[in-house]
Amino acid sequence: MTSIPLTISLYFGRQFATAVVIMLAALTALVSLFDFLELLRESATVPAAGFGVILEMELFRVPWSLLQILPFAVLLGGIIAFWRLARSSELVVARAAGVSAWQFLTVPVLIATLFGAFGTGAVSPLSAIMYSHAEALYNTYLKPGGGPLSLNGGQLWVRQADTGLVPDGVAVLNAQNVHLHDNILGADQVTILRLSDQTALLQRIAAAHATLNTGAWDLTGVSILRPGADPVRQGALDFPTDLTVHRVEESFASPSALSFWALPRFIALLKKSGFSPIQHELAFQALAALPLLCATMVLVAAGFSMRPSRRGGASRLLVSGVGCGFALFMVSQVANQFGTSGAIPVILAAWAPSVAGLFLALALLLHLEDG
């Protein structure tokens, strides 16, 4: 790239970055305002949830809202920036100087990719920490008894390694009436099935009550049954486990409360414990695809806003660009639902909308530039 095209591309990149930052701030403020009003409505019947608590809750949600809004800020900011450049004939002058669309879009695409990478790598950890605090406040004031471990009165299923009877054994635990109080996890009517590596039942342990301690489940009112033998009853039994209260809580945490860097470890934990990791895998892949999605939004914005105003139909193209961006969002939501249900692979559900949008934008730009 020669000095003149590079200078023009840097100029266009600066205009694009400014428009995106302004749009990101405006959209985040708008979304946060509506979310704040919704929280105020929910707190109307909760005297303990005062204005300060709701405001604090919303402030903790701001980084999460910013991360969700980022692709649309890139799209709308790009449309505004490129439309203003086309309207002022700066794009016409650039093309007259021999600069192609691919040259002056290089810097904006790189900036958008960096925005996405910054959101994934830096904003995501901050968003996870603050969102978890917002969730804790919400569960304390607006949804008492809830939280990451929203199992109170419900069931818990856990699958873990069990080498006590056979080297590659597996233990499957089911607990009823799970409750968490003062960081102590308890449960009633606990059943543990100890299986071989061939899923043959080796032992069944039933307990009236269980408490999760460090390194073991403390079982009381125990009945042990082996195939072909009479039940053996005993008062108490410690069953080894590598789970902790903290890890169980995190296993049930919303994907939004986990950062991009923390998600792989928790996905492995979910698989090891027998829980479905699909929601967390989708969140991880969506964050990984965010830089590509932001770059795609730049190309979509350019394709729908670089048409010279003298050719007419500028407003129609701008509306079409916004509509295309929201259509891409709807497609991603539908793909997400298919991925959640297991109808399509998680990677396909997370990456297909971005890749499809990229091909659409490249086809539109090829038609605009060379057609």
C-alpha cells in the first residue's frame, strides 16, 4: 500500500472508529436505560430494593450490555461514517485518486477486528465479574432463594470418577431437596450408583441426608446394596468426591457470568460432572467469533452505504443495511436455538451467521466495486 492510499485509509479508519465509539456509547446508554426501568418496575413491590441498589445493579450490568451491543455499534457506526464520506464526496475523490474500496476498507476492518478481540479478551473478564455481582444483587433483593445454585428444593445430578471398586469406575449421584445455606450444601434422599467402565452396576448407596464437605460427601442414614446380596445398613459414610460447593455453584453459573478465558475450564468441569455444557460452549464460541462478526459488520455497512448520493436510493440502501444487520442477528439467534437443542453442532451454530454475513458483504462489495 503506497503512502497516499495508506493516508486515506487511516483517515477513513479514524472517521469509522470515532463513529463506532459514539454509537457504542449511545446504544449502551439506551439499552441500560430500558434495563434500569425494567429493574425499577420489578422492584416496585420490594421495599428493600431501593433506588441505590437498582442503580448499582444496572451499573454492574453495563459491561455485559456493551459486549452485546458491540456488533450493532460497529454496523451502525460504519453505516453513518461511510454514508457521511459518500455524501461529502470524499469517497468519490478517493476513487478518482485510484484508491479502491478494498484499500480504504483495510484499516476500518482491522479496527473492527481489534474492537471484537478487545471485547473478547479484555471486556469479557470484566463483564463476567461485574455481571456475577449484578446477578448476586438480583438474587438477593428481587429473587430471594435463587442464584447460580437455583436448586433449592430441586434435584442435583453429578457424574464423577470412582476408583474405589474398579480402576475406571464411575459414580452417578442424584440428590433431592438440594439446599445451600451459609456456604454449606446439603441434600436429602441421596442415591449413588457405582458403575464399572462397562456401565455395569456394582453398588447402590442410598442415604437419607448428605452434606458436601471438603473432599467427600458426608452421608447419614446409609443403605448399601450390591447385586445378589442383602442390603447393608450403617449410620454414616464418607463418599470421596472432587467437587466443592464453589465448583458446584460455578457449574450452574450463567455463561454470562464466566469470562472467555474461564469458560473452557468450566465446560470441562460440566462434562466431567455429567451436566450439559451446550450453553457454555455456545457462549465460548460466540465470544471467539466476535472479532469476525465485527469485521463482517464493517463490510456490510460499507456495502450498503458507499453508494454515491447522486445515484439516488441512499436512504433505501441505509435502511436495507440496518435491516440486513438485524436479519443477521435474527439468524444468529435461530442458529443459537438450534445449537442449544443439539440439532446442529455448536461450532456451526456460533460461526455460521458470521461466515454467511461475510460472504454476503463480500458479494455486495464486489458488485459495487467491480460490477
